[in-house]
Amino acid sequence: MHDALKAARYLLSETDPARLGESKAEVTFVGRSNVGKSSLLNALCGGALARVSNTPGRTRTINVFLAGSDRWLVDLPGYGFAGGDREEIAGWKSMLEGYLTGRAAMKMIFLLVDAKVGPTKLDLMMAKWLDAKRLPWRVVATKADQVKPSRGISRRREVAESLGLASEDLAWVSAKEDVGMRELRGEVSALLGLGLAA
Ligand SMILES: Nc1nc2c(ncn2[C@@H]2O[C@H](COP(=O)(O)OP(=O)(O)OP(=O)(O)O)[C@@H](O)[C@H]2O)c(=O)[nH]1
Ligand SMILES: [Mg+2]
């Protein structure tokens, strides 16, 4: 079992990525507001670590959770949330971009896309940007419980294709119904190098 993930705990919140210390290895979760980033992080770690809400824009800061002694799971504010003013949005953008490009030990940026809604324009822009920056990234389709089981396979293919990917390139999960979580937990543990230490 992934005991080190289960024992993950809140470490710190920061708005200035330049002020973050170093980790030994880290993974992070990006995506539009309300796509389920904080919920996924909680489900991965088996606890209520990150704050979840029906109100988009719940997560406002870079929130760091610690697994093992020096491995990080990082929850980020979502994009595409219309509640902020221009200046605030610009601030969020530079915070996200500064963080995503500034981490020496980044092992994977999980780009979360709603399984039922599919990738939005901003999701496609983010995918393109991550590619252009040559950052390690992978797509996770969230809230799979909201897709009819009979549509699951074809919907997964559609979502993948709209991102230029094959079905198997895409993780297909539900934090709520515990779909695909064991596999993702294994993947995150391996990326963080927790398998051996745990
Ligand atoms: N049906 C379903 N709902 C989910 C799932 N995961 C999250 N949700 C719901 O989606 C809403 C948003 O979840 P959050 O985890 O707060 O989303 P977020 O991406 O962190 O949002 P921001 O912090 O605003 O960027 C909440 O009402 C959750 O209960 C899931 O797997 N299935
Ligand atoms: Mg959140």
C-alpha cells in the first residue's frame, strides 16, 4: 500500500513561487476552476487535506502537501474563473506560470479535464503551453462518475482525441466513486519515489 501518500500532510501555502523552498520530487495538479483538483489530491492521499467547494475559485494559493520527508503534492488555483478582476487574473497567471516553470524537481504536471465536459479552450491552451515549455505533463479526466457507464469507453476516446491523444494516454478517474484511483496512486508514488521508502 502507499502508506507515505496516506500519511501526507499540509505543509504550507504561498503566493510567490520564488519563495518556495526545494523539494526532492514533486507533482502538481492544474486545470480549470472546479474541475476537481483539490478533491483528487484528497482522494489520492485518503484524507481531507485540501479544501473543496462548490464555489469555483476555492483554491487561491499554491498549497503544498508533504509526503515522506521531502516529496511534495501541490494543489493549485484553477483558471477560467470569472470572479476575479483583470489585475487579479494577471496575478494568478504569473503565479501559475512562475510555479510551473520554476521547479527543478517537477516530476509530473497533471492536467485535469472534466470527463463529461471535455477540454475547454483554456485546457487546450494549457496543453499547448506545457508542450511548448517542454514540461512533463499528463492528462487526467475527472468526475468519470458523471459519464454514463455505457458511454465510458467512447467518451474516453473522444476526450483523448480532442487533445490529440490515445485513450490509454489519458487517466480516467473519479475521486467520488473511486474509479482509477488505485492506478493513479501507484503512478504518483512511483513519480515521487515513495515506493521504496514507504
Ligand atoms: N461527481 C463528482 N464530483 C466531483 C468529483 N471530484 C470533485 N467533485 C466536485 O467538484 C466540485 C469542485 O471540486 P474541487 O476539488 O474543489 O475543484 P478544484 O479544481 O480544486 O476547484 P478550484 O480550487 O476552484 O480551482 C466540488 O463540488 C466537488 O465535490 C468527482 O470525482 N465526481
Ligand atoms: Mg481547489
